[in-house]
Amino acid sequence: MIETLRPDRIGHGILAARDPDLMETLRATEIVLEICPTSNLLTKALESEEAVRETFRAFTDNGVLFTIATDGPETMRTHLRDELDLLRRIGALDEDELEQARVRGHEASFVVRREPARV
């Protein structure tokens, strides 16, 4: 399906961490996953902070690109800084990995950056 649709980004995608072949495909095609840690915990998509840590370590160790996001901050009562604090606190990502995910989030954004008009 990935080869047919050729997406640039996939929302969530956490189950890929359990499939080495899928992680290889994601790495090779440079598809970026949007991961929402708090949402995954609250919805029980990931059953514990340990599962969150293992998921992020699997992606990092296998070269899978990802960003950190919130999934409806008004519903989940979280903000990006909370997500980053969670990942830092549970040892899912180190400071360099968090920074890489932040930069990648801007690069993978659907927002088109335009040069300011010259006067």
C-alpha cells in the first residue's frame, strides 16, 4: 500500500515498531510518522510508558523518521512541551533526538514557506 500511495507522512503508525520489514520500508522511503505519545497512552494504543519508550527506541534504532505531535490538545489536555517532557522523563529520546524530531516536524509540515517579498 505504501508503494502505491507514496505518502510523505503517516499519522500515528506506532504498530510499525513491531514489524521490522515495515520499518525498513518506512526508512527506505523516508516516510515521516507523526507520533502522539499522550494520546497513545490515554487511548491504550500503547499500554504503558515502557511501551512508549520501546516504540520510540525501535524507530530510532531502525532509522524510521518521526515527529512528536499532540492529538487534539484540548481533548487530551496536553501540549507539545508536555509531550517532550514525557519523552525526556521516561528516557524514550535524548536531547539530540528530541531536537531532530522538532526540526523534522517543521520540515515535514504541510505549511509552505515563502520568501518575503522584496521591496
